[in-house]
Amino acid sequence: MTLTVVDLERVQAKLDGDYRVELVNGDIVIMSPSGYESDEVALEFGAQLRNWIKPRRLGRVTGAGAGFVLPNADTRAPDVSFVRAERLRRSPQGFAELAPDLIVEVKSPSDSLAALRTKIDRFLAQGTQVGILVNPEQRWLEIRRSPHAAIQLQDGDMLTLPDLFPGWQLAVSELWSPVFEA
């Protein structure tokens, strides 16, 4: 039996917000909470992006709680997403029914790199322009524009996405969780 967004919303309501759920190929997938560090890195990425985008009114940046109903009927929630203003003039109260222009997935200890790459590639196949995979454990990120084209950046590199954000740049080293010495 293929499930729908309505079924997803029912399951989500029963879980009382304790877990994120996604609809993938007609099946509901329950996502475990992310690790502390991965959530901190995702928040930092989103904050850096939002702080640059908001004053320029270029679009919307959201976190892991925002779901997207994709053209193939999957309902997914990336860790960070961006949608251009001209594509989403107003925030919907429910799920956005489109593929975001950019998604970011941050690896937590329970995630596999292969599964995250597959998730990003499925977004790309549905119209997302850029997917970024961030690996805090090994301090690198990967920019994906197609399943066969990935560029890896690490500490010392600058992330730029001139096709989406002309003039924006982010030092990869700025993403990582700080260490507070005693």
C-alpha cells in the first residue's frame, strides 16, 4: 500500500513531535534525532546563510523541521534548505510543494554517507540545483550538482555558490563546533 502526505501527517501527529518523519517512495521513514554536533553544525550553516540572504531578500532558509512535497510525491526534510523568493513568495503553513534550490545534509554518527548522498541525489533529480553534504567528524563538505559530480572542500577552503548567491562565501572552518578550553 502506497502512503500519502495525509498518512504522513497522521503519523507525525501520533509521534507528538518526538521524531521527524519523511515519506519516501510511498513508505514512511522515521528519522532518529541527530547528534548534538551535527545539529550545531547544521544550525551554524543555516545561520551563516540566512544572515547573508535575509537582508538581500533573496529567499527563505529553513532548518530540519521544514518539509517539502517533491514532484515525485516524496515528502522530505533536509537539515538546511533554501528556496528563492520568486519561487516561494509566501511561506506555506504546511509542507512546501516544490524542490528547494539548495539542500544541506549534515552527517550525524548514526548516518551513512551513502544514504545521505542518495538523499541528496534524489533531491537533485527532483529539481534541486545544489546539494551539500557536511561531515563534521572528518571536517569536510561535498558540493553535489549531479550524482556524478562532487567537489570536496575542507578546512582552509572557501565555500562559494555564485550561481545561487553571487558574492556569498563561507570559510569551511567556520562551520565546526567550537571547543571551549578550561
